[in-house]
Amino acid sequence: MYESLNAVDPQAAARIDPHDRQRVQRALEINLLTGQPINANTRQRTFLPEGVRVCRLVAAMTNRETLHLRIAERFDRMIDCGLIEEVRTLMNDPTVEEGFPAMKSIGYRQVWQYLDGRRTARRCETEPLLQVDNLAKRQLTWLRNTSGNVWLDAAHQDLLDTVVRYLYQIVPQFRAV
């Protein structure tokens, strides 16, 4: 697959690790669907018509303990809503393989490995929480290093009103509504 990418989009092939099958496949898909290298599509996506402003609102927990608690509650809800049964059904589907990108997502991979005996129940419960915590930490670091963000406290009881007031300030046409 990497050789095919190198033939149609050598620039993308030079940037993507040959062993990163998911990114290699995505670059090939974009090339096949658009007839253009992946970076041409990236450049087009970042173009904004004149007069369009970009605003990023970031609602972040101010307290890491609260963030961790919410992550744990969400994973518990996933289990309560049938994640284990869903993965068991997927395992029994002959068209689904463990190596599929969707099966590598946090939670699914651990449950799959638990159901086939490669992971203990305890590790199945704790490892996804650690991975999501690490992901949240990386996302917050990335957001902190990105300019133009407006930070809001996600725990604030008037969060929605704060967002609406901010939008009224920056987008004049909202005031007329």
C-alpha cells in the first residue's frame, strides 16, 4: 500500500511512516477520490473567503480531578450501555477484524482483548481511563499552544449564556435575531 502511495503522492509518502497503515490508507483514499495529492486538499480546506473570521471557543475543566471523574463516569456509562456486548457481537461478525482502525479506539481494543483472554478485567477497566486521561492532557497542551482560543470554564453553570453573549459581541448579525 505504501508503494502505491509513493507512486501517486511522493510528498505524502515522504511525510508518512510506511508502517502507519491508517494514514497511508487515508492519503491513498484522498488521492483516489479527488485525483489530487493530500496536501492540495489540506491547502484548500484552510482557505477562507474574505471577511470570514475564525473563532474557537474552548470549554475546559479548570480542575483535573473533575475532568478525571467525568472521564471515569463516561467510561462507566459506556460499559452500562452495552460496550462489552457490542464488542462481543463485533468479534462474532466474520467481516470485522481486530486490526480495523475502529477496533483500535480506546475502550474497544481493551474489551476485545479482555473477551479473548489477553487482558484481565481490572486492566480492561483501568487502562482506558489512563489512555483517555493522557489524550485529554495532550489535547489541552495543544490547545494552550494554539492562539486565538477563548477559554471558558466547562463547569460554569451559565456556560451556554456566556457562549451566546460572546457570539453576540463578535458576530453582529446575531444581535438582530
